[in-house]
Amino acid sequence: MPTPIHRQLRADADAGLARVLAITDEHPGVSLGEAYLDRTTTDVLAHLHGWHGLLAGWLETHAAGGTVAYPAEGYTWDTIDELNDVIFRTHQGRPYLTIRTALEESHQRIMALLVEISGDDLESPAAFAWTGGVPLAEIAHECLGGHYEWAFGILSTTHLPAVA
């Protein structure tokens, strides 16, 4: 049963994703120039989808009793730019609608995985040792609503008109 933290994560994530898609749907595959490493609106969505995959992997590995590679096998938070480049190369050249659909699906997958975790565990700094004392709710927010805000910020700094 969803708790207040589940509902807050969902509300923030759903609203953020809608804001991002409102812009990218109006400008699919458009270059963002220097605002985002000479990448495109499609690449922004691919980046978000890639991080959903990481979060899903962490949650599924933890649930299975495995050792979570956080942020990813072979990477540290100091090498996060390299991990982001791998995500970019993995999805580079994929069509906008393919990436958009994958993003929506991974968004829903994360929401379903999070609802399986108790609200107390989501908010407890000690519930998941691999988070280094950061509550899972904060990490989930950063991979969802917080990441959508990052994307919206990137999109807003370009020549693309903001769509309410």
C-alpha cells in the first residue's frame, strides 16, 4: 500500500516527466548545442532512461540478496561522467519515439519497484547498506523527479520554447 513517501515520489516524478515530455514532444531529436554536450532532446530522454535502468538494477539486485554495484560496476561517483558517456553511446542514434516509449516504460517499472518497498525502508538511512547512509527515497527522487528537473533545466536553457 502506498505511503506518503510513495505518493510524494510518484507525484514529483509524474509531474516532472510530463514537463520534460511536453517540451521534447514538440522538439523531437532537436540539437541542444552547448546546453547539453551537443546532444539532442532524444539524448536527454535516453539519459533519463539509462538512469532508470541503473536504479532498477540496484533495487532488483538488492531484493535478490546480491551485492549492489553503486553507481555501476567499474564506476565510482568520481567517474560518473564516463558512466554517462556509456549511457549516451548505448542509446545513440535510436529514434525519438523508441526512446520516449522506453523512458515511459522504465518510469512505470521504477514506480512499481518502489511501491514494493515499505515507506519506512525508503526513508531509513540504514535500510540499504549500499546507499552509504543516504535514504533510498532520496536516491529514487534523484533518479526520477530530481533528474526530470535537471532535464527540464537543460531544455529550458536552449532556444526551445518552454511548454507549460
